[in-house]
Amino acid sequence: MSGINEFIDNEVKNNDVVLFMKGTPQFPQCGFSGQVVQILDYIGVDYKGINVLADSEIRQGIKDYSNWPTIPQLYVKGEFVGGCDIVREMFQAGELQQHFQEHGIAVRGAA
């Protein structure tokens, strides 16, 4: 396992919710990353944002790690959930909130 793969693996496994994104949660630098940030903030989930623009190795590494070609990428409890479209569709269907709760992650407005 390469150093970058190890780094990604570590982040994904040691944080309940991780978003690999372009920019930071405070300043997303692409519309798709921004949409996922808005959804996570709206649901009120604590997550760690990792800026792939800060490191080209991470940017390529995360694509190899998930075998998914685009950024952002959302991970919950070590599992790859999906990119912007999947996250948005799950959110609109109420499945994203449910997914977090099933994994024991608190969401805003949930009982």
C-alpha cells in the first residue's frame, strides 16, 4: 500500500464522515463540492473535509482508492457512499439522513 493510499485509508477509517472535496467546507472551490457541503450542513452532520486541491497525490489517490473518477466523494464509517449526484438523490429521497442514523451518526431534527 502506498503512503497516499495509507493516508486515505486512515482518514476514511478514523473519521465517521469524510468528504474528499475541492476546496474546504468553508470555501468549496467547485459547485459539486459546494452542493454536498450544503446538504451535510443542512442535515447537521459533523464531518471532516479533505481538500484534494491542496495535494495532487490525494486528488489522484482518492480516485484510485474508490475506483470512482470524480470528486467530491463522501465516506460514512469507512464506506464509500458516492459523489454529488448520488448524495443529492439520497438526500432528496430522505435516504441520506436514514443512512447516517443507521450508522449511528446524529443528524439534525432526527428523533
